Amino acid sequence: RRSRHELYAASAELETAEAVSQHLRHELYAAAVANREQASANSEEATLNRRLSSELEALSRQRADADSGEASVNRRLSAHLQTAEGEAQLKARAADEEASANQRLSVELGAAEAVAERHAIAAAEEASLSRRLSAQLEAAERALAAAAAGAVVLPGRPTEA
């Protein structure tokens, strides 16, 4: 009896152990499936990470190229700006010099006009003097002609022949 009872107990333990073993096999299989799925997911993640890393490196190179291009453009623009500022300063200096020259020319023109006016006055005076002298010369020639003819000449009077 005891041995049969022990046999039943051992049989029950064996069934329990088999059930536990079966359950553990199912869990082990499920764990193996989960591990394969995790490995596949890890592989996909690693591929994705490599692709993202490659794209990030390409973007970083493009950014560096863009920064370099921008710096180059900024240097060229700065040089153009300095050139334009220099040209503007030269033009301003030339305009100042031209204004100064124009002012000097204006003063010289005023002086030349004053000289021309004095010359015109002197020429008018000379013409007036020339007319007076010419009239006096004619009067003197008439007086000489009259004196040669023996007539009496009174200043400011017509000569009688």
C-alpha cells in the first residue's frame, strides 16, 4: 500500500514535473521567438541607426559646405563694401576738390570780369580822349591853315576864309 501510495505520489510528481517541463518548454519557445524578434528589431534598429548616422554626416558636410560658402560670400561682400566705401570717399573728395576749384574759378572769373570792366572803361575813356584830341587836332589844323592864309583865328569860333 505504501509503495502504491508512493508510486501514485511519484506518478503525480512526474506528471506535475512533465506539466512544468511542458510549460517551461512553451515559455522557452516563446522566449526564443521573442529573442529572434528582438534580434530582428535590433538589426533593423542598427540599420536605421547607420542610415541616420550616414544622413547626419552628409547633412553635417552640407552644412559645413554652406557655412564655408556663406563665409566666402561674406568676405566677397565685405570686400565689395570696402571698395564701394573707398570709391564713395574718393568721389566725395573729388566733389570737394571740384567745388573748391569751381569756387576758385568763380573768384578768378569775378576778377577777370572786373579787369574786363576796367578795360572797357579805359577803352571808353580812351575813345573819348581820342575824339577830343581828334577834334583838337582838326581845330589846330584849321587854325594853321587859316594862319597860313593870313586870317585871324579865335578859339572856339569858325574860321573865316
